[in-house]
Amino acid sequence: MKVKWLGHASFLITSDNRTRIITDPYKSGGDFRYREVKGPADIVTVSHDHGDHNHTVTVGGNPQILKGVKSTEVKGIEFVGVASAHDEKQGKERGLNTVFCFEVDSVHVCHLGDLGHKLTDREVAEIGKVDVLMIPVGGLWTIDARVATEVGQQLKAKVIIPMHFRNERANLPVATVDDFLTGKKNVQIADSSEIEIQAGKLPTETQIIVLKPAL
């Protein structure tokens, strides 16, 4: 499968048979210099109903939109939504958040959305095996670099892809990815927005891959 970072918390995941999954499409403009997420897509996952994560109207291809805590099968792929919160007070400040877990080409993918807290043992168990983890690292509205490091250790992912951080296309009052990378080994700063991942070729030790935004 291929994983392309579109920007912010939005990724395009394309299976070997060309099934296209887009996560958390955002509304561009203002502090977002990213271009619109247009797809096309077969499936769109939405972790929560904030405009920088639920702007599905621009996505082409008449995709099936997945929201909430449930198990849904689309095009032979089972999507599991795991309940979490957007803050450390069980959603009282910023609402609830859905962690989406799904398997593509025998690779277990987990997109944390706007996770705002360290995971509980129950949440870790519900998420299960993780090969590829998309994790917010910028802080303020999500977990910060320190908690993101702890969550990465909790889930024991083979590949970690940071998201939801300040960069040249997102002028947000959050941290850059640098705080998360400090002191870590096996870090790859990719010269592209897309990587290919195969189940039989996953790294033996956790590798962090920072992608360039495609949009």
C-alpha cells in the first residue's frame, strides 16, 4: 500500500487494488495554506466534527463517509472506531474523538485523529496491533511531543508518521515536529509526501518518517 500525507491530519492511503482511503479532510484557507483535499476517494474517515478534520464536501468520488465508534466493512476493509477524547477531561473541553483502525494489504493502520490524552489500557487493547501510526504531535489542541512519545511506546508501532504540527503550510499556534523528533533514533525526513509500505518489509525497530505535505 501507499501512504501520502496531504496535510494536517489528512492522508491518502491507497491499497494495492487501488482502494483509496482519505482521513480527516480539512477546510483550507486562513492559517491553512494547504490546498483543498479533492480526492477522489472510496472511503473517508472523520475523527470528529471540527472544520479542520471533517470537510468532506470537496472530496470527489462519492466516497462512503465513516464517523463514530463502530465497526464497518467497506470494500472488504474493516474499519474499527475506538472511543477517545479531544482533551484530558474526557471531552469536556473540546469534545470526543474517534481513533480509526483498519487493515490494508495485511498492514495494520491506526489514525489517532485529534487525540488529546494518553491512552488507557482499554483503549490500547481496543486499538490492537499497529504497524503504521499517524499521530498528532503539535500540542495545544492535541497531545504534545512528550505524550505522543508515550502513546507511540504504548502502541509499539513499526512506522510512526507525525501529523498535526506547525509547518510552512500551517501557521498554527502549535509546535513544529522538531520537539517530537528530539532525542529519537531511526528518524527519516522524507523528500516526498508518499511512502510505500509492505507487510513483509516492515522495520524491526520503530521508525519515524516525516513526510512532506502533498497539498
